[in-house]
Amino acid sequence: MLDRERLSAITDNVVYDEPMSKHTTFRIGGTADAFVSPENALEIEKIIHFCKKIPIRRICLWATAQICLSVTAV
């Protein structure tokens, strides 16, 4: 289960229950438990560390290209 309080302590840039259709080219996609927009490398490191401690199906990295990776591939 997602620990919202712990994740919110890592970054202020987190939105819960965010429709992914707002963030995809074709406006499709389900609801993300948490949509995080880290501001720096330290936040990225902390978020990855957080994700490794919880059962999570995938982690998405958004940059100039939209890339979704399964945690097993990371």
C-alpha cells in the first residue's frame, strides 16, 4: 500500500489519484496512485528508494520522452 504521508515528506510535487490521460499524447490511461514531478536528482534518488520498499507494479520516468519501466527492469 502506498504510504502517502511518507511520499509527501519526500517532495511537494506529488498528486494522488491523478488521471494519466492528462499527461499522455493520446489522452488515454488509467489513474496513477501517485504522480510525482521531482525537481532535482536528490528527489529522484529518494523517490526510487521509496518505491523499492513498497510493492509497486511500474515506475514511470517523464523527460523529453515518456518512458514507462516495470520495476523488475530497473
